[in-house]
Amino acid sequence: MIKFSDVSLIYPNSTTTVLENLTLEISEGELVLVIGPTGAGKSSLLRLINGLVPHHTGGILAGDISVDGFSTREVKPGGLAHLIGIVGQNPINGFVADTVEEELAFAMEAMNLPSETMRKRVEEVLDLLSLAPLRSRTIATLSGGEQQRVAIASALVMHPKVLVLDEPTSALDPIAAEEVLSILHRLVHDLSLTVVIAEHKLERVIGFADRILYINGDGSTVIGKPEEIMKRSTIAPPIVHLARALGLEEVGLSVRDLRRKTQSLRESTPLSISPTYTPSPFAVIEIESLTLAYGTKLALDSINTTIFDNEIVAIMGRNGAGKSSLLRAISGVNVNQTGTVSVHALNPKNIHGKLRRQSIGYIPQEPSDLLYAQSVSKECELADKDNQIQAGTTYSLLAQLVPGISLNTHPRDLSEGQRLGLALSVVLSANPKVLVLDEPTRGLDYEAKKSLTRILLEFAREFNRCVVIATHDVELVAELASRVIFIADGEIVADGPTVEVLLSSPAFAPQVAKVMAPQPWLSVSDVIAAIEGSS
């Protein structure tokens, strides 16, 4: 179905090739997972499949790519629209209509399909992706995860033979991600849909993949079955790292497999006691009776909570639960709310200029909103100047989070993960008293997430700061957060120590917790520490 013949790709002004002499055939009805470090070229490979690279992005391409017999050199991307559906990393950039239903119908109208066909397909895909309750909603009012599902539905409604998805679960909660991947898996097996997915959250998708294409970042690639790649890959889900740490001969790619392999270990290790958690007595963020609505949609319903010094608090919940709305209220961005929010006894809406940068650092779901300079170098220089800190401080932070970014690159030419790293560096360099992050791991690989975790832990503990994160990344929460606030339909339904809240929710429990249950261990380091402590 998809054939790469000796393909090489390099972008202008780049010192390394994205791909070098790649030869690959993807069969009909195959699901291929593309992995690699942040900025390695995963998105570029996906865009090669439908010709967006190099027709729209530029670059020097050698070799040939064909899809169902059509060469992307000879057919422009629009000529493959009936054949290939593509969902980008940032769905909002691809929408053209106002409402969900209009967006689903738009491409079919452009193809001049009969109205009865369009109606039938729209109803099918609304049910398939659980979007029926959102059909009349304005897309701009949807959460990031809801927009992600609409983007996937917009691609599926065209009945493509090939579906290309770039980070399709990055903005989805664990339940929605499982639903979407199960749907794709069913389409692959029942309708022989060919699916190519680039994804960093391997714990979610690796069990569905037939093969893995590993892009190293220096132009070289490795192709093989998941179990073959995972034996030696540094990029791997938590259960693979757990299997390696325990010295198991086979890595195991599912929770069920690893539970079977670790049964004797669980039975022979005394049941641990969950660690106690005592927050600081100093209140930093105080929220009372916070209520917020978008039209008739109630986003927050009389929220009451207090967040303290040195805390790293994760706000969790399903897509559309109200997490981003709560973060915007803490940051002083929302305008149509009632109730009170105070940050260090100040109303965040009334904090401006330098005092604001020093008081609240806020990174929205779209980090590009914070970037306005013409190069990475200029962005870092402006941050150093605005925050009155030593020159090079911001870039030093960036190099820790996402190494290898050229100073001359325009922020718009960075990958999603690299842009997020740049925005994080700009905000962190101001050393704000409160740091508010909305989905801070979208587009970040495991190594970048490790760096982010280390930086945020140091930020909270050494500088006596408060960090609030809205995220669906349960693995990040397990490693980072001291406390979890769980929101459903605009209300707080759980608030407590991370280990208690995550272990009480099968859907939101991290992989290691599922493998080692009933032991209260959330991460590989928890398991090793407990085993060493009992020996």
C-alpha cells in the first residue's frame, strides 16, 4: 500500500538528514508505529506519505514514495485526499468550519458526495468516536482532547485507505485514548485500513502495532516487530523498563504478560504501606466557589480547593471535565467566572508586567501562543532580558529539556515538542512563584519528560515553589506529582496524595501500578526501592 524506495530527506540550512536511504513497504491492513526522539523527523516522515513534504514544506527529497500506486512526486497532496486521511499534532490548525457537524461534512462537500451519503457517514462517525453529544458545539469551545477526536473523525468520514496520525492520543485521557486506538485496531482488522501512527506515549499504542519504525535523529532508521525493537530501544514504555530492571529475559509488551512474569515476585514481597504525605502549611492558591460557564455549558461548578507551597499538583479528569478552565482561572485568564481565586493573596487578574512574570508562569495547551520572536536565539535573548537574568540562562534550560535545537531556527519550524520545550524554558527562566502547565508533555519523548520531571522537582523543592499541571499523562503524574485533584463535569470528585488517587482508579493507574497491584508502587524506582528495602 505504501512504498518508500531509497528515500532521503534534508531541509534547507540543516546540518543533518532527516531520513537517509529509507526503503520500506507497508502492507494493506498493517498498523505501523513510528517512534524516535523529539525532533527526530517523525512528523516529516508522515507528511512524506501524502506529499506535504516537500510540496508544501520545502526540503530536498531523493528517492520515491508511492501510495496505492500513486507517486507523491507526480500527485499533489490534494490529489490524494480521497486515499489518505491525515491528522496532525495540532488539530485546531486543520479545522475550517465552525461546528463539529459542519467540519465532518466539509471534506465530503468538497468531493461533491451525495447528501444522503454524507448524512449516513456523519452519523456513523459521530457514534464511532462518541461525538454525538458534541455535534452542534462550536469547535473553538471544545477541549483539546475533544478537538483531537473531531480531527480523527474528519479523517475517517472520508473512508480513506490510509490513515496517518501524528500524536493522536497526546491530548486524550486514558479512557478516550483506549477507545480511539481500539476503533483504529478494529478498522485495521475488519476493513484492512492501513494506519501509520507517530506517538510518544508507547504504553498506550505499542500493543496495537504490527511493526515499529524507529527514527534515530541522524537519518538512520530501524524497522522490526515491537518485541524486537523493544529489546534494545532506549525509548520504551514503563513496563519494558520494569522488565529490564527486574532482569527478566523477555520484556513483555502488555500488563497481562508482565503480571504473569512477576507473579512470584509479588507473592514473595511483603505488602508495602503507602507513604504518608504532609503538605506545607503555607497556602499559595486559594479557590472559593469558582464557577465558570461557556454559554449553556457549565465548565466549573462551585470549585473549592487550596494549594500549598512546595506542592506539585496534578489536575486530572476526562476530556472536557474542566481542567484547562481551572488552570486559566488560576492564571487570571478567564473573564466570565464567579467566585474568588487568589495567588499569594493577590487576584491573578490584577497582576501585570514584571510582577506577573515573577508571580505566575502559565503555559497553555498551545505553547506557540507565547512565542513571537523570529528565531530560537532571539526568543531566549528576549527572555533573559525581560527577566533580568544572566545571558544564556534560558537557552541552558532549553538544552536540558530538548537538546540539539539550532539557535537560528524559527519557532514555527520546530516540532511540537521542541516548541513546548522553548516555551517552558522562557517561562521557567523567570523563576515564577507559581507555575501553571496545561498538558506539558505533548510532543515530548521519554528522555525529555525525565528532564522536565527533574527540573520541576528541583523548581518546587529548592526554590520553594508551587506547580500545578493539567495532564492525561499518568506516567508523568506517578513520577512527579505529590497530590492529584480529579475533576469530573466541573466538580472535584477526588483530592488526595498521588498514590491513593491513582491506585483507586483502574483507568488512570500507571502501567507499573497495574503490573504490581496490590502493591502501592507507581513507578519502576518505587519497585526497586521496595525490593531492595525488603531484602
